[in-house]
Amino acid sequence: MTDDQLPQGVGRTALGVAMARANESKRPDRLFDDPYAAAFVRAAAASAASASVQVPRGEPSEARRAMSAHLVLRTAFFDDYLLDAVGTGGCTQVVLLAAGLDARAFRLDWPDGVRLFELDLPDTLAFKERVLAAEQAEPRVSRTVLTVDLREDWAAALVAAGFDPGARTAWLIEGLLIYLEAADAAALLKQVGKLSAPGSRLSLNRGRHLQRTLELSLREPAMAAATSLWRGGLGEEAAQWLRRHGWLVHEIHEDELADRYGADRLTYGGGFLVAERPAPGERPRRAAARLLVLDQDDHVFLQLHHDAEVGPHWVLPGGGLEPGEEPLAGALRETVEETGWTDVTTGPALWTWEHDYHRSREGLVRQHEVIFLAHAPRRDPVGDLTASFAADGILRCRWFSPAELAEVREVLWPPQLVALLEALRRDGPPAEPIDLGYVPNRQEGEAGEA
């Protein structure tokens, strides 16, 4: 095998991924077993360019350890994601964008009726198919291989090969976006959105959780061949980009990964996204009430929540009403449950508004809220509120001064909260509650793809 038979450019980085998978497969406590990864490494080492693809000698640097740990965790997580998507998720198609030397078609247990499509550049797939043929590998799923450039019109080739845009699809973008310019990365994701029927899923890395590994890699001379190809990707967090374009995004945090794979596997951090394309339609209505709790210095108390449709956002204490419950009584009950405070004094209703969000148990809802004025001494929540925080998805809470609130980068609920508080301080409570109406999560110019 000669050098020109090896993957070139970005495709050459797939050999590094294969090395990490091959090494993991030798471990007694391995997270997965990929016998074909070793075959790819052997084939590359036997080529005329073996010196450029052999595993470096000596003790691995911190950068190499970090990248290898990431590649192993990534492989294990995406294995589980795909099997869940075609199992309980009901996806009947799988598309691996920039599939590289991925051998999941040959090593995972796929249910009947699934079609899997692998897309990548010609030299990468040619090398891959030669090695798999030599290994007499047989896929465990209906497999279609397409040679495409993902910066061009790959969607037409995919549909022509039998892909059904009306069927639920599990998309995987594994380590690709960083090699694309921002415009190309956005165009790729927009095309995925256009081809995704309701119920389709998409998974990729959470970029900011790779920051340390990326920085170490950039400082490692031995990794320059790969890092010199990095182009930055979207240029913003993929989670918020996807939410703006109509996806529900579940962010998989390190504690969940540690529970699943072991804390020792997260020495260098880790995080992933699983996005879902929701079905259009009328949302069920939900009634709620909240308290605008101010202290003696006009600091406001807020809670940080995380929502698949909105992402991280700061909200006032309170929540959903029970059947027949009055709004003020419900706001007080919820606030006690979430803070342990029993001495909050309440005032008049200030504002009403409607907004959309995703409840883990109910799906997409449209919520109507009444917000009441309240006062309390500044202090932290009291008592053991672990169960309440977990049930309501509260990540943390804090008091904000007016100046601090104006600098908040996360979403505020309601979004006009800074201006509303300024008017309240200036004019006092309104004679009648101000109706803010329905406030969409996406602003003008951020509409999702059809």
C-alpha cells in the first residue's frame, strides 16, 4: 500500500481516531470493542508513509492523553446514542456525516429495518473499503457508502441513494465541525434540519467542554498536522445555534457521563449534545405563577434553569398551579418548596405573559404566568432542597443587583425583566397587571429551518 492510498488532509486524522479506538479495545475495562480499528492501524503502518502514521514512541504527552481520552469517551457515548435512537427513539435511518474509519455498521447490534448511510471524501472511504474487504467484514445493517464533499450539495446524493426525508433519522456529526469554516458548518446543519422529519435526532460534541483538550493540542508540535487543519466550526455554541433553528437540545453534562462511564474517564472533561426535531402542532396550555422577590436594596432573587428548547435561563421562583389553585397561593407554595422561606410578604400582581418551553415529563407546552411583587430579606435558600431542585431543574440561584442583572448573558424570563424592573422602581406597581402577551423564544431573524 503506497502513500497515495492513505486518506489525505482531514481524512488522515481518522487514523489517529482509529489508534485511540484500537488501544481502548485492548483494555480489560474497555468501553467498547472495535476490532477493525486495529486493522486500519496495521494497514496504515504497512504503507510507504508508515513513519507519518505510527503511534509516537515514549511516554505520551498530556495533549495526546487528553485527546485519546476524548476520542474514547466520544466513541462510547455515540455508540449508545445511536443504539438508543434506533431503539426507543424509533429512528429507521442513520447518517454518519464524515464517517471516517467508523466501523459501527460492523460491530454494533442493529435492529431489523434500519438503513445506515456513511458519507465522506473519496480517499478516506477507498482506504476504508479496502481494509474492510481484506478483513472480510460483513455489516450488521443495511449499509450505503457515499463519496461526497460535505461543503457541497451532498443532500441530493443522499436522497438519490434512497434516504427518505420523511422518516425519522439519527444523525451523527463526530469531530467534524472544527474542520469547517463557520459558514460551511452552518450550511451543513441547516441542510440536516431540512432533511429531518419530526422525531429525528442529532448528536455532536459540546464545544466548550473540549476547551482544555483543544488548547493542549494546539501547543503540541506532534499534533500540528491535525490542528493546522482546524477552522473553528460554527464560531458559537452549537446548542444555542440548534435551538434557534428549531431543535430541542439536551446537554449531557459531566456528572451524567461519570455515572455512565466512570469518573476516571472524564479527567479532561467531556460533554455532548443530543438534539431532537419536534413535531409541529398545538401545545398544551399550562397555568403558572411566580414571585418577583426583592430585598431592601432592590436586589432580585432568580434561579438558573436549563431547558431543551431555550437553554440556560434565569427565572423568578414559582411554577405550575395545581387544579383549582389561585395564582398567588400557587406562587407562594412553589416559592416555599424552592427556597424554604416562609416569611415572604407579597404584594399586587405586576405582569402576565405567555411563553413556550419543554417540560421533561410533558414535552412542549405554552405557559401562562402571573407575576406578583414580593419582598424578603436577602439570604440563601434554607434547608435540604436537593429533591426540589432536581424535580424543578434548578441548577443554582442568586441575588442580582440592578447593574448585575443588566449584564446577564443567559436568557431572562421574562426577557423584558430589566426594563420592567426599571419601570417598577420609577413608577411603582401598575394599577392593573401589565399584559406582556405571548413572547416567542426566538427573536426576529432567528426563525428555524422548515
